[in-house]
Amino acid sequence: MKFSYRKEIDFLRAVAVIYVIAFHFFPKIVPHGYLGVDLFFVISGFLISMQIYNLLIINKFSMKNFYFKRVKRILPATFFLLICTSIISVILLTKNDLYLFSESALFSATFLANFHFWFIGGYFAAADELKILLHLWSLGVEEQFYIFFPIIFLFIFKFTKDINKLIIIVSIITFLSLSTNFFIKNLGLGDTAFFLLPTRIWNLSFGILAMLIFVKKNKYHNNYLATVYLIVILLSILIKIPGIPSDILLITFTAIFLSRRLPQNFPLTNIIENKYLNFIGLISFSLYLWHWPVLVFFKYYYVDNLNIIIKVLALVIVFFSAYLSYTFIEKKFRYGLNYKKVINLLIIMFSFIIIISLVNIFNKKIKVDEFYEKISKNSYTNYKCKFTNFTNYNLLKACLINKTKNNINSVALIGNSHIQMYVPSFEPSLKNKNLQAILISNTGCLPSINLNINESCLNRSIKYFNKYSEDKEIKTIIIATTWQNNQLYDGKKNLLNDPFIIGKSIINLVKELEKKNKKVFVLGPIQRPSYDFPQDLSRLIKFKHINKTQVQKEIKIEKSIFEKNYSSTINLLEKELGENFINISDTFCNDNFCFLADEKGSYFADDGHLSNYGAKLLINKVKFIFK
């Protein structure tokens, strides 16, 4: 059947991109606006499958033509963005940030951005706010879908053309992807579920199901139901309904909405066909490409939170840039150039991106003397497990440190993300003694088993404890965590924090482990900065927002503040644990101040985690553990 243009799809595209932009510019107002990406996925699944199905039915589908259309649709605008952001980044960014950007540009140009950002972090953390190309993770997912889907669909289509059977097959794939998504999230691997295609297929396959139902029935919605579906789509992003995942609600009702045509007398036609919204839908791809980098560049320069005037200016630039990209890049490549010119221009653009990225990466090795560069180089250098070191430890995500031939985990590193940051402190001793350690990090939770941040964390910590405490290979356990939290939960009720409560809970954990014949060591608290120290301070200095006197004030905090927050905890731990408690604060503090950096660089990688440089300062402090 011939597929006629549906203005409601441009309307949905407009809704999707408006929600995403609103989320990034005004996250407190539209906290779930990121679901606009899920909406894009459903639309993509519907349109691409419709295009392929219609051509297969009349025996005119060509894999070559399909891929070339995708290339013309996606690559020119994306490469144009990468070229522009690369040039701006050379001018604006510190050397370390330019290196990180250039790495992401290489992955983005090859549509592997989702893997790259999965490897190096997440999407929602404060540390992710300055990743200029972070939003291109979704493009990686879509392009990987475009590569594999036609091959798989063509293979299935050769066996059956029956719509009902196709619906059953796609439904099974949808169910498997959604189930995998839930399973992986329950394992504490939320980033994996967020970034990778297998756990995102269900978003796109709902669109495919909508297409198959649309082709099979070719019916119209009635006015009442179409209005209800549309309202649910709009509100599912704005309002969180308890007990119902917003993404499932949005995706399901979008698929239902797309599965039939709108009635000709639809009461919301004036909104659906509004020329301004339709135009936003038409330029939505370029809007999506440009909105995040423009916002990040403004954030990067101004350092502190942007005021409303600057955000409005940024939005104006976003829409202007998107208009230029749509008019002179998207339309030109799609409709104004022949095959040979498109390929030649794309090769030139791609080559420029690769060359400038590699030059920037190589230039990181050049030594610089500016203090802001020394501070900046420690950004994001807190320890992260190498992909090849990840392991399945009794169905728990874990990381092997200093892998040995006998593959025996004689040491366990237990805690939240703050145990991870100490890995560079332990590695030399582990290598010297030929010991293998296993890092079991319950990120976002405390390691304690009698109280925790919330019920979910408490259950997970007990689950973790039951596994590593019974592991007879593990002889030594090292614990590190955060030592303050506004709210704690003991399994029955929420507790108010007091100076001793977390310390007591860690002592309880140690005693329980000692009953299992484990040698247990606990690393004490350190004074943390109150903001993303290396990122913010380096830019404050680079852009001359502060002077030298102010810089000296920023790199130290009065010792009395640290003592007020932690001295009672330290005293308790020293009394109860003796030499098994390691007070590491004296490495970073003297009698008057606790320092966040020295002339060589920052002790911290962000607002709380030690940098690789800071962690290595503790090597001599902790090596006695392994004697």
C-alpha cells in the first residue's frame, strides 16, 4: 500500500524535540523530557519499517538504495555539526577537555557514540553535563538499527509475508528486548540498559508493530480515542504516574496512535497541523543535533549556572543553527546533489573530522605550564574499570584488579563509587605481591547491611554481603564509602543522620565480616570539594573569572570544617578498629587546611572522587595492608 504523508508525525517529532530541549535547558521544569528520545525511536521504527515493507511488497526494495538514503539523511548534518564543534572546541576547551571531546568525535563519526559514552560514564550525572557530543548516543543506536534491521526483516520476509505472523515475530522480539532491559536494570546495570541497542530494540519495534497493524487494518481512529491517545502521549512525559514506567506508557500509546489514521474531522487538527509546529518537526533532526552542544559551550564558558537571559540567547542560536543546517545541509544533500557528489563531500567531511580529532589527541602529550591545564588534566581521571576487566561475580557486576594466572580473588574492595577511586592506591602493592583483587562497587549505596540510603540500597547491600562474605578465597576486605547522607533507612523507617550513625554501621559490617574470618580494613573520610573542582576551577582560571588570590583560596578548605564534619566519626573508628582503620586525611590536610590540589594538579577528578594523581599519593599509606 502507498504510504501518504501524515502531518501528525511531524507534530510528534516537534513534541519529541521540544521535550528534549526543554529537559536540557530547564531540567527542573521538565524532569522527564529526555523521554522525547524514546518518542523519536518509535517514530523511526514506524517510518523505516513502512518504507522497507512497501518496497518489498512491490518487489522494488534495494539494500543499496536504502542505505544511501540513510546516509544522505543522517551523515551530512551530523558531520557538519562535528566539524563546527571541533573548530569551536579547539578555541574554547582546555587541552584535556579537547582530548576527551576528540575521542568522542571519533566515535560519533563512526556511529559508536553509545558504546563510547557507556564505557566512560553515564547520561544523568553532573559529570556528564559538559560532554559536548553526549546526545549523539541516540544516533548511534538508530544507525546500528538501520544497519541490521533491513537484513533481518528481509530474511524474515522471505519466509513469510503474512502480516499476522510478522506481528507475532516482532512481538516476540519486543518482549525479549523489554525483558532484557528490565533484567539488566535489576542487576544494577542501568547505563547498559540505557545506551545499547539490544535493550533499546523494544522502543523501535513498537513502531514496527504500529506499522504492521496500520498496513493490516488501514483504519481511522475515532475522535474520542485519538484525543485520549494524544493527551496521554503529551502528559506521560510531564507527569510521573506511580507504578507505571513513563517510557512504557509513552511508547505504547505512541504506537497505538500511529497504528491508525486520524479522522478527517479530528477536533485537534489545528494543533496537529500548526505550521510552526510542523516546521519544528521538519527541522527536528538539526534541532536535536545543535541544541546540546550550544548549551554545553555556554555552560563551559560561564562555569556557574546559566541565567535565563543567557539560556534564551543560546536557544536563539540553536534555532538559527538548526535552520541553516536544515536549509543548506540536510535539504541540499537529500535533494540537490547526485550520488557521486554526496559521497565525495562526505569523504572530505569525514576525513577532516578524523584528522582534526587525531591531531588534538596527539597534542595532549605536549607538556603545558599553565596552572589551569594542570588542574584540568585530572578531570574524569577517577578509576574506571576497563571493559576487559569486567566480570560476572555470582550474578553481580564486578571488576578484576591485577588479574593473575591463578584467577583467585584473595582481596575484595567493597563500597560505593568511593572504593573505586582508591584502586590506583592499591594496584602497586597488588602487583608487587601478585595478588588479584575483585572490586564490588554498589554505586550510589552504602556498603552497610543494617542501614542504608533507601530500601533498595539496603536490599542490594545485603545481597552483595551474602555473596562476598561467604567467598572462601577472599581473605582481605577493604571498605571505603561516603560518610554523610541526609537520609538513612534501617529496614523499617527513615532515620535522621547523626555524626556516628554511618560509622557505627560500618563497624557493624566489619564485625560481621570478622566472624567470617576476614581481615577487614576501612579507609576514613577525606575533605571533598563542594563543586566539580578540576572542571570548574580550570575554567574559572582560563576565562579569567577569578584572580590569583581567589585561586589560592579555592584550592584549600579550613581544617576546622573537616573536623566539624568527621572528627567524631574518625575517633569512633580509631577506637573500635585500631590499626585496621586507615586515617588518610593527613595526606591531604595539615594543622590548618585541607588541600584540594597542589602545584602538580588536582587531587580530585570531580566533586568528590579522588583523581588518579590524588589516589596515587596514598600508595605508601595503604601498602601495609598487603604485608
